[in-house]
Amino acid sequence: MKHAEYEYLNMCRHVLENGTKKEDRTGTGTFSAFGYQMRFNLKEGFPLLTTKRIPFRLIVSELLWFMKGDTNIRYLLQHNNNIWNEWAFKKWVESEAYKGPDMADFGLRSQEDEAFNKQYEEQMELFKKQILEDDEFARTYGDLGNIYGKQWRAWKTSTGETIDQLKDVIETIKMNPDSRRLIVSAWSPEDVPSMALPPCHTMFQFYVADGKLSCQLYQRSGDIFLGIPFNIASYALLTHLIAHECGLEVGDFVHTLGDAHIYTNHIEQVQMQLAREPKPFPALKINQSIASVFDVEVEDIELIEYDPHPAIKAPVAV
């Protein structure tokens, strides 16, 4: 049986070989392909990539952050998760309240620019400290707008009410598993201008058959090297958690992409990853005493026998 990780590696090859050179919002440049789909059988192991180490605890805390309906990075920082810092930090350094050294080009910083990097790291540490210790500062600069958590748990209607999409979908899975409306959307056109980053993973749908819960994600835009490995594992974990609450086995995770792209400054890293052979996927263990997905904490989720190749670092395009 072919290792499921080749679903991802084949996408990397496809985009490298067939992608179109395109400019992008960050000014970095990408190789891009439109319309790509991967499928992972979750019974064959938890799809956390092994051709490079993926920090699973960051995936767990980010997903629980979404599921709690939170949009402020303070929760993430409390769990030593820095993956959303750049967008909140950008908001601060571009504000009138910021009095530090010029960070106008911080998104384009180079590893060779030691002086700039030193200033950047100093300002980022100051920013994180203030988010954790100053409630008013955290409210002003730590919130990322109406991003995933807000849309999943408190979608605002035209009448001013809110819809808890995630809770409603879970209840529908329990009561009417054959429904074709098991959908959660994060893309609200009205809210896009107020978001630090408009949702990349825009909509997901569940499907129940033969006692198994499957999930399909539509992702409008995917950073193949840095972002998509997180997305695969995050939605696989979400599927496991909801299947656990609903008394179902797990089925497939189907990942459908719109603009699947490799940033031009990630090419070398992707090629390094493609030269590695996949190892067996790990297993996932969930605290069986947890009745509701909304009661899950980071320590309730455990990864078993994860033995990946070493991590490969790459810059984030902001």
C-alpha cells in the first residue's frame, strides 16, 4: 500500500513542475496551481507529515483556540504558540502607539540582516510580554478580527443574532447523520475587511456513512510548505474529536485546494523534503472521559509513535 504522505509530496512535485509563476499579496512571489485534491484514510494513521517534523502541540492549541471561538492571540501565547504573532505584531508596529525602531519591512527581513533581526526580535518579545500581562494592550493589539473562531462559534446574522455553526453541526450529526448540510463556513464577505488574514480554509463539510465520519475542507489558498501540513493535521484532528463525541469511527479527510502555491523562497526546502522517504504515520489518543469537544484541553490529546525526519525551517510570508 502506498504511503498516504505521497498525497502531499505528489502535490509538491505537481506545483514545482506545472505551477505558474505569480505575484502575490506579500511581494514574495509563488509557483501556483489552481484546483488540487488530496485524500487521507484516517484509519491508516494520523496524517502528520513525517518527511519533516511538524510541531503537533501548536496544531492542537490552534485548533482548540478556533473551537473556543477565540480570536485573540493571548490564549495561543499562554500555550507557547507563536504562529499567529506576525499578523497581530504588524497591527501594533503600524499603529500610532508604536514608538520603537522602524519595522516597516519586517515581513521581508533577511537572515543575513543581523541588526534588523535583533531589533525585530527585541520588539516581538516586548509585544508578546505586553499581550500576556496588559489586558488593555491585548484587547487592542492581540485581537485578529472576526477570523475562524468567531465565524465557527458566533456567526453574526443580518438581524444581529449569532449562529454557533460548529455546535449546530455536531448536534445535526447526532440527530440526522444523513444530512447533506453538515457545513461550517468561515468566509463572511462582510467581515473580510476587518480580518487580519481572511480565512484560507474557508469551508468544511462532514459526511457520515457506515458508522464513519469523514470531512472535506475547501481551502481557497494554501501555502504548501508551511501552511498545508498544519491544515491537514488540524482538520484530521477536528474529525477525530467530533467522531469521538458522536460515537463514530473516523473515515476520510479530503482536502480540496483552490490556489495551491509554493513561495519562491521555499523552493529549496521543498526539494529537500521531497528527497526524504516517508515514515509510518503516528497514532492519535484522545482522553476517553471527555464527552464534549468543547471541554477538550491540550493535555487531553496525545500523539503516539511519531518519529519524523528533522524539521526544515523557512520564512513566513506576511
